Amino acid sequence: MKMKRVGLYAVALLFLLFLFIYPLDAYISKPGGAYDLEPIVEVEGGDKDDVGTFSLMTISIGKATPFSYVASKFSDRMKVLPINKVRREGENDKEYNIRQKKLMSDSQFNAITIAFSKANIPVDITYDGVFVVSVLKGGASDGKLQTGDKIRFVDGRQLNEAGQFASSISGKSKGDKVMVTIERDEKLIDVEIILRPIPKSEGRIGLGIEFQEDRELSTDPKVDIHTADIGGPSAGLMFTLEIMNQLLDEDITKGYNIAGTGEMLSDGTVGRIGGADFKIMAADREGVEIFFAPNDYLPDEVRQKNPGIMTNYEEAVKTAEKIGTKMKIVPVTTIDDALDYLKDLKEK
């Protein structure tokens, strides 16, 4: 009888482990947190005597389990995300994390350049090789290059200007050998690649990679941004505001606790992001008083093809009304919209 009871306990334990641990082929997103940017962003010699705060917002994303999948059906604070909404086809954990870090790095680059431009301080931008965003399965570089590699040389020629990488490959044919020198784990490695058709490209010849020309930014004063395990581009707007707040003598927060979200694009436009609803919930929980939400443009044809789709601002307002927050939701299309609002804001 005792052995039978032990067996039942074991079965129950295994069932609980299945419910709470077994990973499904989907993700669960939830409200994350608010992070005061003053200790994260460091402008050398910058003004840090401000009363108010600028905060970035996060959402929490993790693998769904049977329990969390079912629980999400009964909660407004949990949402199931299909795997293709989070990861690219064939992308592993390492590649996903590298891509998220790259998106964060690019958001910081744009935030710094826009902030310095608004503060009328020049910056120095130099070319910094070619970043491998992804390697196409079945392409010429499959098994040779990796996501996160930095291409420094092609056939012995250093890449030191925009467009040089594409032009060095474009004149070659199927079967040609190309020697690329990459930087990986702070080491230079020579890799020989035989060109072949690019997968799903109707016969075009190439290395079979998605790439991005990289740039290096130098500023005076120096800016350091410490983001630890936070990835993605959505903190760009708030980075820009915090950098400006430290560059300028006045407190542009006017003493308020301000948060927001949105990718900072190179022309000063605030780009659309995901999870605006959960960021509103997290901001309300953290006592945020003003929230900047991207007022992205959605053409009529997009709305017709995607019934129910909303701009980030529309989604933020709907969520704010639903949870009954007193937080002020402010629409922003560009960085100037946020700055104009702050300029007219009365001191707290």
C-alpha cells in the first residue's frame, strides 16, 4: 500500500513538472518593469542633479508551458505569442540574443546622435566593417560564418567605407572563391567561401548572408549606456531624452516621473514597437506620471487588411482606460513632439 502511495505521488509530481516546466512551441509575454535611466546612462561630466526621472519600459517574454498557456486565456496580463512573432525561422537561442543586442546597440547609436544633434554638439562617425545579421541555411556561408561575425577584409582588402563590401562581391560568379577575414570573439579569422546561389533569391549569386554596415561613434563628452540583459530597440526614445537631460543644464523632466517606449530612427522619427499595452500596465504599477507612446502612421490599406490593428498610441490609450490609470498618455511621432511637450510642461 505504501509503495502504491509513493507511486501516486511520483505520478502527481511528474504531472506538475509537465504543467509548469515543459516548454511549448510558443512564448508568453507579460508586463515587465520600469528602469530609471540615470544610473544606466552615463554622460561624462553630465548634469545628474535632476528631480524627475526618465525610465525605459520592458516586457517579460519566456517560453510557454502548459500551465502558462492555459492561464493566459483567463488573464489580460498574459499573452501567447507564436514562435514566428519572436524568432526568425531557424534562429537559435544564441542568434536570437545576438540580434536583440544588435537592435539595442543600434537604438543607442541613434539615440546618442539625435541627442547630440538637438544639443548642437558634433559627433564623429566612422565606418566599422560589416555585421553578419544572419546566415541563410543552404547558402555559401552556411557552416562558415555566424550571426555576430564582423567582416573586416574581403580578399585582403580592408573594408573602410560604405558600399565597399557589396561592390567587392557583386562582380563575382558562381563557384568563385572569396576570402573573408572576420572578427569573432576578438580574434581575426580567415574564411574561404565558394559563392553559390542565394537561397530563395531567383538565382542571384552571393555569400548567403543578411548583413548590416556597422558604424563607430565617438563623442565629446563620452557616453556609456549599461543595459545588461535588456535587448531590442524600443528604449531608443527614452535613451535620447535621458542623454539630452544630462547634456543640458536644466531638468527637462520638470520634476515628473516620465516613461515611454519607441524605437529612435536615424531621422528622429519614433518607430513602432510591440507590447505597448503591457508597458502601460507596468508603468502604472511603477507610479509613472507621463508616458510617451509612438503615434505611428497606419495607412488605410494596412487597417483594411488587419482589422483591429491599432497604433501604439491607440493601444496605449485603450489599455490606460481599461485599467483606470491617471497616467497621462502623450502621442509622439518624432523626438520633437516629446521635446515640445516637455518644453510646455509646467514645473511640478
